[in-house]
Amino acid sequence: MTRMWCVDPELLCRQHLLGEHKELHQLVGHVRAGNTNAIHGHAERGQIDTSRVSARHRTLVAEMERRGYNHNSPLEYDDSLNVGNVDESANLVELRERCVDCQDRIDSANH
């Protein structure tokens, strides 16, 4: 599944931080390959926002580097689709329910 969480990357556990980064690259691959059915399906489910890909990639990379992770996969992307809308608040709730590590990070940030 391709998904953009779009929450503050400091709140993401390692798995979700690196996973969202990887999925941005997959999304761009789908766009370049013309897989519009897959793109529109993720957009309809609120899992992606093609207009935010480049900015989100920069934000994730900054957090990866802050944590000392190696990053060696630049992302060149110009949005020509402008589809999707991600609900960060709903994603924060879902991450908290889905992942104990993210839950710990979210709870720590709220104290």
C-alpha cells in the first residue's frame, strides 16, 4: 500500500518513517509509469496527496538525517496530477492505535 501519513515525522517510529519515505518513491514510480488507476485509488481513500510529495520527502529526509540515518535517494518530482487529500488528524489517531512505538512517541510529545 502507498501511504502518506503527513504527521510530524518526529512522531513516527523508525518503521513508519522509513516506510513512508519508501512509499513516496513508489508513488512517484507509479506516476512516471502512468499507473493512474492505482494513484486514483489511493487518492480516493485519502492515503496520498500528489501535490505534497516533494515537500513531504524533504521533511522526512530532514528527520531521517536528524536521527542519524543515511539518505541516498533524492526524489525529483513535479506534480502533474494534483489528486488526493490526506487527513493528518485521522492518521495520527490511526498510527497511535496501530503501532505501539508510534503511540509512545505521540504520547511523549503530548506531555
